Amino acid sequence: MRLHGLLNLIDRWEQFPDLLRRLGRGETVAVAPAEGAKPYLLAVLQQRLDVPILVVTARPGKARELQEQINLWSAYPERVLLF
């Protein structure tokens, strides 16, 4: 099942345009989404920013789980790599 068709729902979040602008300028931005929202947010940022994104996790199992979840949301799952 692919969920990338739902990525536009983030446009309802009032602070999202500012987040994109700041990230686009290369600023460091702290965001603390709920655990279940992380794959969605990362997939949206992957699509909107079209730049490489590095995510570091504490455990390899968490990295694999996050990769699988991002793949469900991503419009470009072939770009979600696990190292």
C-alpha cells in the first residue's frame, strides 16, 4: 500500500510553510513530531525539499523500521536508503 497521495495534508499545518522556508535557507530547525508522525514528516520533506536527508537512529532495528515506514509514505521510496 502506498500513502504518498496523503502528503498534501501537511499543508493544513500553519507552520509548515515557515519550516520549509527555513530549511530551504539552510537553517537548523528543531522539530519534535509525535513518534508515529516522523515517517510522514520525513517523506513530506523528502518530496518538498528534494535534497538528501540524513536520519540517525540509536539502534539498527529502529533504522530499518523507520525506513520501511518512510517507504510507505514516500513518493520516491527508491531514494530511501539504509546504511
